[in-house]
Amino acid sequence: MSLVEHDSNQRLMLVTKALEASPSGGREMLCKLNHDVLRNLYGQNFRLLELPNRPLRGLRAVFNAFLGYIDGLDRESLRSILTAVKDEKIGKVFIDGSNLGAAAGLIKQQFPGVEVVAFFHNVEARFFLGSLRQSKSPKALAVLVANYLAEKRAVGHSDKIICLNERDSSLLLKLYGRGATHISPMALRDKLQPSYSVNCAPPQERYALFVGGSFYANLQGIEWFVENVAAKAPIKTYVVGKGFEAYKTSLERNGNVEVVGGVNSLVPWYLGAHFVIAPIFDGSGMKTKVAEALMYGKRVVGTPEAFVGYEHILDSAGAVCESPGKFLEALECEVALPFRRLDHQLRFQYEAHFSFQAVRERLARILAA
């Protein structure tokens, strides 16, 4: 019996950015997972409304962004949302992203009886503040302001607010006067097929693995690692992730680091790694790379920021390091441990807390409340 079966006659509409068939980024993977979970829960009473991918161009678009017309929201798409709610008798609207606050506001204005649920991937104002600090430009400032205004509307007009962790909830309370109504941690689809754990070739050398796209927090983190830790580390580090090819020379300058860049599959890289590193100092939400490492049964050595939202499994899943010296000590300890292609106890943590089934059960309880 579905946990939302008693609510099965009420239609739910998901409003989200255009979904990718095979997403690779953390946010894109979570958007796709939310879609799959909601469709699984509501079946024929599920309605999907994907927003068009329309980049901002020109001064008019910038002005409209301050009105909430970002990430595919505009007059046309908002009209489509309202029409669907009315014509299809939608009872709940799940807004996937706090930057879609204009949709939340308009729905509550036109249909006050419709329940609006906003899913916060992070605190957008905090995320784009970090981006502004890294790239001080008028564009970065405009993006920050537009997302702050949109997020404020999402907080003010949503019946339920879902955050990934308590820190984000506390920050929402500080910024907008209202925190989360529910917490649902990071989750991701299982990418590990049973055959991989048997057939993956053993590593040719022991290595630590850094995984992630080259956005500002990842780039800042791996540059800190190269500058302060890598050359003295007892193990070589491979950097895998789209966009890092452009930083190959600078990241390999001190030795003991090799940049691979984008790959077709992360599976052999994870299973061949001795452990994963996560030197992350900025951001919001939760770090996908930690849940992903657990999915592949790997321990994580990282900074406190990397483990936000994972505190309850920290003792078994990794080591927290707040300085270069502590990082080196942790690397020494990890290297001394026997190599395991897949640690099933770590894999269990993923299945229990960060898998499709885990998030399905959480969202079912939240939506039925």
C-alpha cells in the first residue's frame, strides 16, 4: 500500500527545470530523482510541467529576472502552470527549486486552496553569494539579487518547505523569517550494478579520488588541496569531473595529482579508488559526492563543509579535517587500511539514508501530512 494512497484522488503537479535523461550534475540528478519518486507515488494522478531552458539575454531579460522570471519561468510558462492547475484540478504543486518562487506566489494568489510544496536544493542566496565572492562582477551580483527575491517568495508562499539539512533551515529562518517544515536529505539513484562489484578490474596503483564538476566550490577546494596537501600526501590523487581539463596544468603543478576530467562512467574510478577526498569549503545544501561515495562503498576524507547533513553517519563513513596537517594525518590513516573495492557497511548507509527507497518513504510521509 502506498504511503499516500489515502490521497490518491488528489492530483499532484511537479514544476521543474527541463529534466535530463542521464543527468550528471548533483542538482540535475536530484531533480530527476524527485520526478521519479513523485511519479512512482502518484501514478496516474501525477502531472509533470517542465520549464523551458531559456538563458537570460539582454537588459529586458535581466529586468524580468528581478520579477522572478528565471530558470524557465516567464509569462508564458506561468500561464501554463495556472491553466493546468485549473483545468486538471491539481490539488498539490511540488516546486522543485526555491528559485521558482514566482510560481509559488502566483499559484497561492490564484488558487489559495492548492497546497504548494517547495523543495530547496540549497539556500540559493547563500550559494550565489559564494559565487559572487569568487567572481565579483555585475552579472554575478544580478544573479544573486534575482535568486534572493525569488527565494523569498518561495518561503513566503509555500505551505511546506523541504530542506536537505537543518543548517539550510536555520539559514532560511535567519534570512526570511521562516525555516523548513520538513527535512529530507540528499539522495540519488543507484548507479552500481551487481556485476560491477565483481568484474571491475583491480586498480593498477593506489589512488585517492576527487569527483565533481568545475564550479567554484569544487575548484576552490581542489586548488587548496594542491597547494597545501597533495605534494606531501602518501597517495596520488586523480581529479575526475567535467571542466577540470582546463585546469590540468595548474592542478598538476606540485606533482602527485593527475587531472582526468570528464569520463563516460564513474563506476571504475570509484571502485578502483582507495578512498575519496572532499576538500570543500563553501556552498549550501549537501554534497552529492559524499552520498555517491557511500553508494560505491568508499570512505570520504573531507572538510566539515563536505559532511553537512551527513553528521549522523560520520563516525563510520569518513574523517573530518580542518587543516592541512589534519588532512595529511587522515590520508596516512586511510592508506594504512586494507583496500576494499566495495565496503558493504558503507554501501548499507547509502541504501538506508540516501537511496531511491529512502527518499520515497520520506516524501510520502511529507506529502501525506
